[in-house]
Amino acid sequence: MEEINSQLPLREPTFFILLSLSPGPKHGYAILKSVENLSDGRLILSTGTLYGAIKRLLDRGWIRRVDDPLPNGTDRERKAYDLTDLGRKVLNAEFRRLKELVNVAQRHTAQEAL
């Protein structure tokens, strides 16, 4: 767990990319759209940013390349990506970290209101 915590905090694009993959595999364009939707349009990744992040996440072993689960109607094979067990652990650790930050802020502001 200490090894995972040493990777935190995650950059916002990394967090949203991992979050977008949490339900299951996606190809690059689906990740772009999912990140935009999850962030309510606040985070719009360029393809260069996405694929640079994907390379880093692959190198770290947080995601893996898989067969695209959806047919694309062409002979060209699309690359799809899925979370690894390590990637899911990192995402969960970041979620717990963020949740604790919110809890601390809520307790602090509640005390100030007294």
C-alpha cells in the first residue's frame, strides 16, 4: 500500500482516465469522451495528451492493451485499454485520499460555523 500511496496525488487527467476505464475497456476516442463527460466538460483532452498519458499508464502497469470489445466496422484494429489490478488499486487509493480531504474540509468548515 505504501508503494501505491507514493504515487499519489494523481494529476487530474490521470485520475479521469483511470476513472473512465473503471467500468471496463475503452478505445481512445471513448476515453476522450468519457473524461469530458465525467468532468462535466471541464477537462477536454487533446489526442496528444491522452496518448502520452496512456503510454505512461502502460509503462507503470496501471492499464493494459486489450482487444476492443466493440466492432468498429473497418478492417483496422482499434486499440482498447483496460485497468489492471494495480491501476484499480491506485484509483481506489486516490479516491480514498480525495474523500478524506473533503471530510477534513467539511469538519473544519462545520467547526467554524459554530
